[in-house]
Amino acid sequence: MGNASSMLTQYDIEEVQEHCNYLFSQQEIVSLYERFCQLDRSAKGFISEDEFLSIPEFSLNPLSKRLLRMVDGLNFKDFVSFLSTFSAKASVQQKIELIFKVYDIDGKGKVTFKDLVEVLRDQTGSFMTEEQRERVITNVLEEAGYTRDCTLSLEDFTRIIDHPGLKMEVEVPID
Amino acid sequence: MATSSVAGDIELDRPNLEDYLPSDSLPQEFPRNLHLRDLLDISPVLTEAAGAIVDDSFTRCFKSNSPEPWNWNIYLFPLWCLGVVIRYGILFPLRGLTLLVGWLAFFAAFFPVHFLLKGQKMRSKIERKLVEMMCSVFVASWTGVIKYHGPRPSTRPHQVFVANHTSMIDFIILEQMTAFAVIMQKHPGWVGFIQKTILESVGCIWFNRNDLKDREVVAKKLRDHVQHPDSNPLLIFPEGTCVNNQYTVMFKKGAFELGCAVCPIAIKYNKIFVDAFWNSKKQSFTMHLVRLMTSWAVVCDVWYLEPQYLRDGETAIEFAERVRDMIAARAGLKKVPWDGYLKHNRPSPKHTEEKQRIFADSVLRRLEES
């Protein structure tokens, strides 16, 4: 019954810390490692899609399938690096970049009208028709001075959603 | 493909999650007109998802807590080693022997009674006593130090006992005082053998939690059982799964729909020597027993609480929650809004749909306004 935290040496922790730009304290990393091992039930060194979905609170999330494409199969270092965006120490810019990546899931560097519709589809499911979704997005785009043929770059994105109310923080529990 | 439809149809008595969740966990409504920013800013949903990845109340319910190590010190270490020698070298064989002798005596008495006294009233009485005795032998095999508080349940119809569930040993601990008829999941191996041959004689009912038909049959058996004047008191673990004795998951409402008195039982284990939580995914029941038998003792408190009745205008779910409150308060457990069966199945897509509906409603309303 080895204690999971004892398997991380000081070097390991420092390496991970560097990898996530020191957004997590050493204690937080130890906690995250325990959590990682707990989720990685068959101890393969990464968390599979099925294991992520075994967390009911995650699997109920409307965007879980989209997020899975970003987190599926991450090793511990990348797992921490993904979560570090949600640290209170992470910059607003970093958080916005993550939101951008959720939209731009195939990594082409820009968000198209189609991407916007897709995310809205995940969020509203069968409770809006495809037509309504397109109308909503066209409306808000035009109101903000874009058209439906525009693509949004990261800069556009930042300009649109950067505001002081943006709060995307998750606290890592430390026992 | 993640939320399979199979999960949907077996949830016959699954309560609605929204009835339990605090209202602030649902998406917030925006007061103003809809702007591009509101639509693009998916940070609340992402925060929720990341929060669940970092920590979630459901997984916490089933985490085994290893006892605090105290042998780290050079002075304490030899003492600890001595303890290991005593526990494994002396206590364990002695306890194994007790168990063996107990079983032999039990079988020697049980089978003649079972087959020779067929159809006589005496039979069930003797069998009841024998099962109680066997459970005492089990408790002795882990030096169970068990304090019972409150009046001991007596055999009479129209009452059902509900308790929080940590391990199958809950049943043994309760059974040694009163021969309950219990509703339990069917098990494979030697536990299944005991279930089929012996425990059926005290009126226990077995079912497979994933079989819809089974559950209908069980519901009917339950109703018949509580009405019958001669049957043993009924014991149900409404959580439907073992929880680590620090949390309590949602109660299945079946036990609360029988229209009779519900007597709560709170069970709290002291983790001083061993964690009594049975993590059935990691450990077989045999290994679980071995772990208990190699520890110094199993320390535990059992409280028999006041019988409760369905109040006017109360639904079965509200009633179940009220009883859960009582047990949680007495045993010092934290309540979480999860269904224990999620250990085996994915949550039904219904709950995601509810979130989608609320979000869609707010978008549509604001679309019309602008």
C-alpha cells in the first residue's frame, strides 16, 4: 500500500512545476498527482476517456465531449499544464487562449461561424433548432460589427471577452 | 456514446438529481440583452468541468482512507514489528480457528434442523438463532468492539429498518443482535452460496441491481414481506452500495414507499485500527475479511434511532432525505447529491439535457427581446 505522493521525488515535482510555469505550488502538485493516480485506475500513465467520464460531475457537463478531445490521454505533466490555466495565478490572457482553443478544436488558429454553432449546439442540444442557433449567432456577430463569413482571430477573441468579470478559477484541495 | 442508453432504462427508482442539487449549480440567467461576449464566454462551464477533474464529491465517497502511519519513528518501529508478529502470527490463526470451529458447529446444527424440521414453526426459530450465533462468531473473529445504543429492534410487522452502508460486515454486525431479513445484491463465490442456502431461511431477498425484472420482483417481495406478521424485521441499505463511512450518497426511495414505519440505524466505524470500508472494485470480500482479521480490532458504534413515518404531503424522496439527514447527523457523515449506482453506470443524459434546456431557454428569451 505505497503512498502515491511518496513516488514523486523533489526533482519530479520541480520538473512539473517548471512545465506549468510555476502556477501551482509543490503541495498542489502532490495533490494533483494523487488525484491523477486515482483517476488513472489501471495505472497506465494517462487518463482515458472512459476514466474521465467516470466522474459524474464531468460527464454531465455539456462540453465534456469537446473537452475530452483536449484532455484525453494526457500524461501527468500535460494534465497539470492543462489545469494550470484554472489556477488563480494564471493570467487572463492564458485563460482566454484556452477558451479560444475550445472553440478552435482542430487548431487552425481561427474561429469560424461553424465553430461557434458547434459549441452552441453542445450547450443547447435539442432545445434549439439549428436554424435558431444560426440566427442567434448571426445576430450577435452583426451587432458586434462582424458578419457570419468573418473568422475570429485570437486577438478578436481577446478583445471581445476580456473583461474584469472573467473568472475561471479552480482551487486544488490540499489535505 | 458516452452516456449509453442502457443506463437510462435500468433506473427504475432513480430519483431526479435536480431535486437534490442546490439551485446555484444550475446555469445562471443573464439579465441583459444577449451580446457576442455572453455567447463566447464559456468560462463558467469550463470552470465546472475543470473543478470536477480536480476534485469531485462522488469519487470522495469511495476513497479508502489508509490509517495514519505511526511506525515512522525508530523507537516505535520495533513495537510496530512486534504488533505485526502478534497480529499475523498469533491473532490471525486463532481467529481463523474460531471461524472454522464456528462454521463446523453451525453446519452440524443447521442442516439437520433445516431438513428434518421441515414445515414446523420451531425450524425458523432455531435457524434464526443459529444465524445470529454465526454472525457473533464472525464479529468475534475480528474482535469486534461494538456498542449498541438505543432499543433493540423486535420482531413485528409493518416496519422496515434502513442503515447506512460501509461494508457487508454492517449486515453481520446488525444480524448478531437481531435476525434481520436483508435486501442485498447477489454475490458470486462463497458469499453467494451462503446467501442461497442459509440466509434465505431468515427471509433475505437477493437481486441483481442491473436487472430491471429482478427489481420489480423484489419490490413485490418487499411489500409482501412487511405485511406478513411472522417474518423477520426487514433491513435495507438504501444507498445500494458501500460508501466509505465519511459520506452518504442518495437513498433509493423503495424502502420509503412501503407505507410502514421506517426505523433508521446509524453505523459509525472508528478507523483507529482498520478502515472498515469495503472497496469492492479493489478487493474481494474474502480479502476484506482477512484485512479485518489481521487488525487489532474493529471498533464501531450502532445507533437505533426513532421510527419515522411518512408525513402528510411528503413525497417518498423527501421522506428518504429526512431519514438520511438523521443518519448523517448521528453518524457524522457528509451528504452528497449522488446516486451510488453511478459507480457502475454513467449518469443518464437527462441531467445534461436539463442544463442544455435552461441555457437554451435563456438564449431564446433574450433573442426575442432584442
